[in-house]
Amino acid sequence: MDTNTTISKSTSWQMFDDISPRYDFLNHLLSFGLDIRWRRQLSQFLTKKTDQKVLDLATGTGDILLSLFKNNSNIQSGCGLDLADKMLAIGRQKIIQHGLDKKITLQHGDAHQIPFDEKTFDTATIAFGIRNMDIPKQVLREMHRILTIDGRALILEFSLPRNPLIRGIHIFYLRYLLPLIGAIFSGHYSAYRYLNQTIETFPYGEDFCVLLKKSGFVNVKAHPLLFGVATIYQGDKL
């Protein structure tokens, strides 16, 4: 059980490769299944455009794309981008199992330098990944660049509740229980300690909305989930 390994944002993809065999299971366990619900809720904030092309950054094992195709009929095709190749390999198998390999592709790539031309996608998403980026502003600017006019960015990310009591309980869970449970099932204590540290230090709520606006997005909104434990942010390109 690795208790002393230091993880940096620039190499966090290596950590995700290390925990990839247990990643999906632990996501569901540690969130009490709420991650599935939150991904489903994200699909409700897509625009009404038909035949949308969707890009999902930090796609991991492809759960966002699978959820979007399951819960929204306006999507024509999807592409997922990630640096963690072992995560992508698991995602490709899941996509095949769902019969979506003709519509969804996953490829190795860095969200800081998205390998697509501007105005290529109608929707760009990232779930629980923006806080792992070295330069979040650059990722947001890249999302803006590759979106079509009237396109939308959707970011699902952890945040901290405003209510002091709920916030205190949540922080206790993040700092002490989550790393312990994660270590028991994955053997990787530092990965789940890193999770807590990034959640507590990353801007959320209005602070993150400011980042979106500075990156060129308009009609920026924040939709808190479960008292603010997580938040769906949306921003449009005009």
C-alpha cells in the first residue's frame, strides 16, 4: 500500500493507469452510486441541437460518452481524449459491449492541446478531470476553440458545500474515510489522498464561473448537485 508516493497533476494520468482495473468499481463505491446519477444529469444540459458531435476530455473509461448516448438522442458521434492508455483500453471494451464502437472513438491526447481544428464539435465535456489539469485556463480555452458557434461546454466537477455542517462532514469523509477505502480496494492510498487534496484546493462555484468567462464563454451557469458536493458548469460559445 503506497502511503508516501507524491502525485503531481502533470503525471496524474500515470496514477489513473495504475488504478484502472478498479477505477469504475471504486467510483461507484466511493460516491455511493451518485456518479452514475450525476453523469445522467449532465446529459440534460446539452443544447437542443440535433446530430451533435461531442468531445469528452479526460474521458477515462468512457463513462460520460456512454451516458450521453444512453440519455440523449441528439448525439451523432462522440470522441474521448485521455493520456491514460490503460483507462482508454478498458473504455474501448465497454464501448464495444454497448454496441457503440461505430459512433464513439477513444484516443490518446492532451486536453491542453486538443488535436482537432477549431469549430469541430457541438459539445465539449469533462467530468472530474479539470482539477487534474496543470493549466485549467488553457484547457478551457481549447474547449472554446474547438466548439462550433452556439456550442456548449459542460464541466462536471467536485466542489464543497456551502452549509458549514454538511461541508464539515464532507471534508471529514474526503480526508479520512475516502483514502482509506480507496487504499483497501486498490492498494493505492496516495491516489485517493490526491483526490481529496485536489478537491479542497480547486476553485468552485462562482470562482470557477469566472474562469469560464475569462476563457470566452457566455451564459455561464453553475448547477450544484447534492448540496454542492459536485457541480455542473455550463458555458456557451457565441
